[in-house]
Amino acid sequence: MPESPIKINFFRRHRTPFLLLGILLFMPPLSLLFQAGTADSNFCGAWCPRMFFVWRDGMTASQFFLGFARSFAGVILLLGILLSTLLLGRYWCSHLCPVGGTTELGSRLVPRILKIDFSPVPAAPVRYGYLAVYLLAPLAGLGSLCCNYCNFATVPRLYGAFFTQADLAYFFRTLGWLNLALVVFLGFLARGGRGYCNFFCPVGALDALAAKLGSRFGRRMRLDASRCTACGLCLEVCPTWAIDLEEQPGIDQLSCLPCGECEKVCPEKAIAYKKGAARRRLCGRAESPTAVVASSMPGVGEGPGL
């Protein structure tokens, strides 16, 4: 009896239109959510999702919480991102983030021969080392990374440079050139377009922790090791190099986006979007008794990131 095909849901089938929608909602010249909700035109204001949770040297408790009030829209946005990620996986990063969406879509226009493969670099140590510096440097009075190296400020200015002289002038300053270089080399020229997201985005780092926390009960991209033949097709399309096919095939939930690209190309139907505790058919075929026993053992069949 032939196996039923993988049922890839609407969001993963139509991810590119959602990425474009995120750009329309948050990026100039439209910035639809900013114009509809506040007087802001970008993330540098009430919508900032990354500055309010940083405590600076000499800051009082009242000053710290006043930052939450100033960035009220950013607070709501970040809490909404983390809550949805806890239950569903990193759909904000995968489908709606205008910053990651811009670099990923831009990378698709770059010839493969020019792409830089960052997959040998362990993403999690770099990501959380940077997050530690991001949080601790201001507290120690060593300066802030919040605005100096901010992809949520640089990418909107790339769009705005076509419409305002202020945004264009930003890229004629030293800091502007440096931030642009980071976006280009870790975004547009990176294989998958998500190097900046995987290494240096504080929002992405917090979002990844929420994905990891909810990986036992929430829906995630899962790899069935009993089906995997290590063909490597999934490795070629994963934008965040989250898949490991060596000793124990699995998907690292600290890096995975539920983009579903791996699910689309897997010839063995070994990858699907499902709950971690599910003990049921995967992609139309019942698990073998051996696979069921193996999946019930902690850490077996889920890879190092689960």
C-alpha cells in the first residue's frame, strides 16, 4: 500500500509571501504597523524589542522599568514572539522577522559560488557568548551593544536610504560601514542568509531558548533517526545549519526554524513538524517496535539538540 505524502501545512508551503509580508509591516517605506500603532517609523523607539531588558551601570530600578514603558510595543512584540515560540516553534524568526527575512531573501539572489558556509562554526557558543557580552558590558560600564551593533537598526536603514538622507548618511559613518559589513557577510553572503540571526541577534538568542524550553511538549521540526539515510539533502537547504547527521541524526532546537525546507526535500519522510511526546505514525507509516522502544529512551532518536 503506498505511503501517504507528507502534508506540509500552509505556513511552511507559503513561507516566502510571509517573509515579504513581514517586510511590508515593519520596513520602510510602508512600515504599516509602526504607522498604524505609533508615531515611529522604525524599531528605534516604542517598537524596539531588544534594548529595554539591558541594565546599564548606574541605572536605578525605576529607570530600568521606565525603559519597558518607553518600549511598550517592543515589550509586547517580544513577549508575543516568545509565547508563540514556546508552543509552536520559532515562526517569528522563520516567517515574519523583517530583518532575517531581508537577509535570507537577499541571499537567494547571490550565486552559490560566492556563498560563505558558516556551518562549521558552533552557533550556540557564539550566540550566547555574544548575548552575555550584550547584557553584561553595559552593566559593567564598558559601553552598550544595544544600538551600536543592531541589525534591527541597520536593515531598516538599508530600505530607508532610498527615501531619506538621514538613513543614507548613516552608511557614510564608520559605524554604519561596520554594521553594513556584518549584514552583508553574515546575511546576504551567508549560505542560507541567516548567519547574523544565528550568531548575533539577542532577540533570536532569547527566542531559541524559548524553542528549547518548549521542545518537549510543543510542535517542532523532528527527525526520525530510524528513517534517516544520511543522504545530506536536508543539510543543503537548512538556513541555520541546525541538522546533525553524524553520530546520532537530530535537529538542534536552539538553531532550528520551522521553515520546513528540510521536510520538503527529505526522500525518506524522516522529518516532520510534530510534538515531541507523540508516539504515533510519522508521515503515514507506523513506527517499528524497535523505533518505538528507542524513541521512548531519553535522548535516543532526537539528536543532541533536543
